[in-house]
Amino acid sequence: MNQTFIKINEDITTYVKQLEEQYQHDSSQIIEMAIRFVSAKLEKVKEQFESVPDISEQDEIFYFKNIKCHLLALIQYYYIVQNIETKKPAIPIRKIKKYYLKQLWKTKQKISSNRFYYNYYKSNCNKLDKQFFTRLDHDFFLPYNDIIVDVDKRYTTPMVYTFSNVEALEMTRHYLKKKVKKTDTPQPFIPQKQAKIKWTASKADLIESIYALHSTGVFNNGKADLKEIAEYFQEIFDVDLGQYNRVFYDIRSRKNSKTKFLDQAKEALIKRIKDTDNELFP
């Protein structure tokens, strides 16, 4: 069982590294695909272990405590990071640092509210493993916002979600500490200028253009982060693009032209070229 756990972690680590190399600084794409990959791994181990009727108690505990908790924690961690990054302010760096510090404080508060389980997780204790990580003989119920969720006894234990949440918070804490430390690195001075040119088309059109420019690799020899490009355009045009990655999903789902704005821009430029063919200084 331990070898299975090691193999799963190796597969995930290798895949995420490949994503980081392939998509460079496009964190939204990396997160989205990482979530899919981990989810697929989780589905595979569910079929492999949870359907076995005579699994030993030792294997059952190891599966729920280490494998399922860890995979659920990874999925939750990626969702948390995605939420943090989509709400992050643009510039200046002091605002970014303040934002990360606030998120770090919130994460620590959540950890503190689960201190008993956090200490159990961090100390790798096993005294209560049988109570925490073996399945009950009946279904149980978990509160979720204003509703109660009926949980099937065959597929999980009462504490799996608690410990996966604790592990996700711990990973988030380390992530935010690195982000805060990175903001302490001296940044090059960029003089602030009052924007004189305003973007007057739709935000979706600007987002379509940003993704097109990022895809063609025209900034920093193709090494510029999508988020960096988006924040730069937000700054120079004084516009808030919000969750631009969500808008991109809408663009992808268009039934007609998926590049509506770029098609219009191309047609407008071709028309201008034709109209000015005989002009010396168009």
C-alpha cells in the first residue's frame, strides 16, 4: 500500500512539473489541469480500494489516512490557490504583500480552529486511527452551509474530510509564506503615469486579445506570465478584468466565432489597408 502511495505522488509531481514547463507562467491553466489529473487519480484508487469487501483494517486505515486524504487535500489546495490568485490585486507590490499577509493570517486562523486535528496530522500520531480512518457500519451526515449531506459509509470515513482540509490548509500556509517572502525581493522601479488612453471596447474583447498575445509569445520572448500580462493591461488601461480566466472559458464555449474580436480587428485592418493603398502616408 505504501508503494502505491509513493507511485501516486511521483506521478503527480512529474505531471505538475511537465505542466509548469509547458505552460510556463500560466498558473490558471496549470491549476486547472492539475485538478483534473489528481481527480482522475482519486477515481482510480476509489475503484481499486473502496470496492474490495475484505480489505484489511491496516490497509483501510492507510488508504483513508494517507492516500484519499492526500488526494482530496491536493484538490482543495489547488482550488484555494486559484481563488487566492484570482482575487490578488495588481500593483504596487506593497498591496500584493498586504494581501498575501492577510490570506496567510486567515489560513492560520482556520488551522488554529482545527488545532487538535492539525497537531494529530503534524505529529503523525496513530492512536486514534481506528476511530478516524475506518468505515462505519452505517451512513452518516455532514453539515454543509445550510444543508445536510448524506455520506455513503462505503466510500469514506467521518474524519477524511476534516484531515484533508487540515492538510490543504498546511500546504496553503507554505504557499503563502513563499509568496510573502517573494514580495520582499527588491522590485525594479517603474514610474507611474496617468493613463491617457482608455479601453472602450468590452472587457471580454480585451481578455481575448491578452490570451492571443500570450499564446503567440510576444512578451519577454514568450516567458511572460499570463497574469503579469493581464495585470499590466489592467494598469495601463485602468480597467479591472476580474476573473479573466472564467471569461476565457466563456470565450472557448462560444457557438459561432471563438475569436470574435480578433476577427473584427483583422477585417478592420484589411479594410484600412485597401482604403489606403494609394496614399503615401496613410
